[in-house]
Amino acid sequence: MAGARGAGRAAATGARPGKRPRGPEPEPEPEPEEAGTPSPRTEAASVQGCEEYAEEDSSDEEDIRNTVGNVPLEWYDDFPHVGYDLDGRRIYKPLRTRDELDQFLDKMDNPDYWRTVQDRMTGHDVRLTDEQVALVRRLQRGQFGDGSFDPYEPAVDFFSGDLMIHPVTNRPADKRSFIPSLVEKEKVSRMVHAIKMGWIQPHRPRDRTPSFYDLWAQEDPDAVLGRHKMHVPAPKLALPGHAESYNPPPEYLPSEEERLAWQQQELGERKLNFLPRKFPSLRAVPAYGRFIQERFERCLDLYLCPRQRKMRVNVDPEDLIPKLPRPRDLQPFPTCQALVYRGHSDLVRCLSVSPDGQWLASGSDDGSVRLWEVVTARCMRTVPVGGVVRSVAWNPHPTICLVAVAVEDSVLLLNPALGDRLVVSGTDQLLSAFVPPEEPAVQPARWLEASEDERQGGLRLRICHGKPVTQVTWHGRGDYMAVVLAAAGHTQVLIHQLSRHRSQSPFRRSHGQVQRVAFHPLRPFLLVASQRSVRLYHLLRQELTKKLRPNCKWVSSLAVHPAGDNVICGSYDSKLVWFDLDLSCEPYRVLRHHKKALRAVAFHTRYPLFASGSDDGSIIVCHGMVYNDLLQNPLLVPVKVLRGHVLTRDLGVLDVAFHPTQPWVFSSGADGTVRLFT
């Protein structure tokens, strides 16, 4: 039965029009010859048939019929097959490995390319027969699909106009046709009642008197009576004011000095073309001397001054919103508060994380620096420094255990003695290996060794400046650090070298009050942020490379992307400005998410994250993906708003720092706490 079914299916396949054969067609059966003597044609056909069945698919596989029924084929977009055949086997999608060039060559070489279509049910190419092509062309011309159908054949009227002998229907009339209708009686009674009540008014006769209207009354371009479609009405003259009255108020009458000044002015500089005058009555007003001239100028304005029609574009507001990815697709990023570090008695101005992410240093206005263990929020050490701590920076080099603290006019270098003992002892050996020169050079700062009592508290070096220090930051290699001084002049920025105990001032003149400085993570660049601009200096060439214009009133903070090609700035007018150094000196994007002044901004060293802290007590974490493709712009998406700090003295978050390895963010606030968000 299976063989008979397969043979029948093969016969049906051969009879189907438009089916492209996969292999060579079998030859027709030979004429019968003598019994027992096979003909060479029969042998060749048998050999050819064996090779065909060995290499090609069988006839059962040729007749592929998709049995999924009335199922949308979109359900099979993510599967390798497109349906099932009569035997329940999967019909796999054919491999489409041809590109546009192969399709073009096939179009040029294949004469049947124009009549080849793709079967969506099986995915195979089908060649249309001549009958199918003719059917498609008839349908395209709007004709009937059947070619033998005549749409213009004469119609046979069943009901003709001739009087017929026999009626079509001879059914007797109904009884209700002789009896008055109750439904119509109710309708008539309702209409009579409505006429009596005045609800239905009779038709009034039309007024036959002609109606006249002003042809030029409406010059609105949208009106029906407009002269033409693109007519633009002339601008109206300004209405006269109090100064043009024949009896103006006294404050509009000019004095003698104002009259002389008006006469000495040019015609184009005068606010009024006349001088206000006062008359006892309207009959005493003389003729206006510039009446003809002003009418002539008005006519010139009407036909010489060009007018332009502004076309309003109807735009859907939803189309103006950029299509941004969902925040949950951009994880990981900090979402909730995990730990609170309590211990400071005054506002915490600054904080810094160790390179391994195990320790945290915070500086406060209570005159102390506290060292915390990140995971447990345990205060490991408290170092009193005797003044307000303006800035704290942990040395980024993993083999150096040093913390730079900016206190008043000094920078203190502390060895916290936390973590690996070999690193702690190696740091002390590095500092003690310095041999002072016989002739000390003149430097803008003094390097002082700590006393024995101070060394017990962790202090190793003290760098004294003559002016207050507002910021200290380390270079990525850990040997250089930059210091910002709160003073006018070219010595606002100093660079110290730790290994040689040297200090230098890199600038000869000042370009405004310096707010923040930062080292470039990869190249010998120094970024200096003043109140209105950010300058990029090349330290080796000693020249200005680029000047960035953030368009802010007062820059408050600065951060550089780990790749070095992007910079963000925070300002006191609640703006966060993103710069693409390869793109332009103007801001690539200005974010106005905060309601109050920004105090700190920070980049993550590993994850595409950046955060900003503001006086409104919130920390906004944003996704900032920078692509290696220079033609693709960075993707900036705000993902989370973190809150937890209590506003104190109208101050909120004062500093923000990311964990070096985890997607965590630390924040210090005016409420005297340091908080960790994970």
C-alpha cells in the first residue's frame, strides 16, 4: 500500500503545473522487445534511475505539502522548519546563502527568473506556468480570472415590460390588506399630538427676496470668500495710543527739552513721527502735515514688502521622544541603599575608595578622616587632622598604600596601615628611600617629614602651601598628584612628584578661578576646569590642546571617562554636560535631571555608568555606553534615582564615588553620613 501511495503521489506531483523538478526527468518507457533480452536503453534507464535515487530525493519527498493549516507563518520565524508534511515530518527552511550579487547574476542568466516566485508555505521557489502567468496578468488588468467567461453576454430579463398571459404569482391577497393598521394608527396619533404641542413646526414658505453680501468682507485665507488660495492678508496698522489724542494726558505732553531733543534726532531714531499736542476741542485740530506721505509709505509697504506663509507641521509628540532602551535591559546598576556609615559629627565633604575596593576614606568638617571597611561599614581608624577636610584621594596604584588629605593650606599623606602588610611596609620603604639633595631647589611648596608622634597616627609627609587647598587628585600611575589652591594668580594648580619630593607650577598665567583638575587616564593631558570653561593641556608639549565650552554659569565638578575620549561636568545651575572630545568643543548632551546645584560627578572604571550628586538630596545613575565605532554616538540613558540623604543647611549630596570593581556607588552628604547603594 505504501508503494502504491508513493507511486500515486509521484504521478500527482508530475501532473502539478508550476513545480520545478529537482532532478532530471525520467525517460519514457521503451517499446517491448523480445523476452529475456533487455535493451541497452532499458539498462541505461535503470542505471540512471539507480543513480538518481541514490543522489536525489525520492518522489515522496518531491511532493512537499505543508499541513499546518490556517496557522500564521510568523509563528515559525524562530524555528528552523516551516511546517510539517503529510507524514508528520518537519519541512525545513531552505538555506538562503545567496547575496544580492548572486541574485543579480541569477536574474541575468536565468530566463525564467521573472516567473519564479517563492512558496511561503514551504520556502521553495516555484516556476509559474503559462496559464498561471496569464491568470495573474488578467487579474492585474482587472479582468475575470476565467478566460472563457464573457462579462458582456446579453442578459435575460425575467421581469419584462411585455404583458404576460400568466402572472408570475397568483397568490390571493392577505387579510391585513383590507383591515386598517394599528401600528400606523399609533404613528398618526403621535404625530397629531406633537403638532398640537408645538414640537413639530409646519414648513415655512421660503423668502424669495434676494440676499446681498459684501464680496471683500472676509479676507481670511481659510474663508470660502477668499480671493485665492495663497492670499496672505496684509498686517494691520497699530491702533492709535494716548499720545495721538487731541487732548492727551499731561504726562504724554513733551517738555521744552524733550521737544528740542526730538527735533535734533534723525528720522529713523525717533520713537514717534509727531509731537503730541493739546487742543481745546476736536474742531481746533489742524490737518495732519504728513498724512499724504504716511499713506504713500503704507502703500509701498503693502505691495513691496514681501510676506511669507508659515506652514504648520503636525507632529505627533510621541515621535519627538527618543527611543531609549528599557532600564532593566541595561543592568547592572545600583538600585537600593545597602549600608550607612555613621560616625562623623558634621557634614562629610569628600570620600575616596581604595584600588581593591575593600576600604573607604571619608573627610568631614569635624576635623577627622575616617577609614571604613566597605562590606561591614565598620570604622577601622579615625585620624584627627585638626581642620576642615576639603578633599581626600586614595592612591590608585595597587602597591602603594597612601591617602592624600587636603586640610587648610596643607596636603597630608597618610599611611592607613590597612590591608596587606607587605604593601604597607613597602610604602614606608618607598617614602624613606628618598635622599634630600645638598642644595634644595626653590619650590612653590615645602615637603616636611612627620614627627614620631604623628607617624604613630599614620602621618608620613606634610606638603605645606601658602594658600588653602581645595582639591587633591592622583595620576593613574600613583607618582604624581595635582593640587588646586584657592588663590588668584598662575599658582592655582601645582603638581607634586612623590618619589622625588618635587613641586612645580605648570602655568605661567591664569585663565580665571580654577574649580577642578583631573589627569587624563591614558595620555599626558591635564584637564583644568574654571568657572566658564574646561581647558585640556598637553603636559609634554606644554601647550593648550582644546578648550571646551560647557555653557554653564559655574562649573562645580569634573570627571573623565576611563577610555579618555569623553568628559562630564557638573554645574551649580543644575546642569550635567557631556563632552565628546573627538566630536566638538561644544556639549554633546546637556542633562537637566536635578532640581538644584550639582556637587559631584563620577564615572565607573569598568561598567558603562556615571552618577551625579546634587543639593536636592538625590543621586542620579545613568547608563553611558561609549562605542568603539567612532561613527556611533554615545548612548546616555538615566536608569535610577537614589535617595537617602537628609537635607541639612540646604545641602544634600556633597560627593559621589563608584566602587572600582562592583556596580556600587558611595555618597557623602551634609547629614554627616556616608551611604552605599548596591
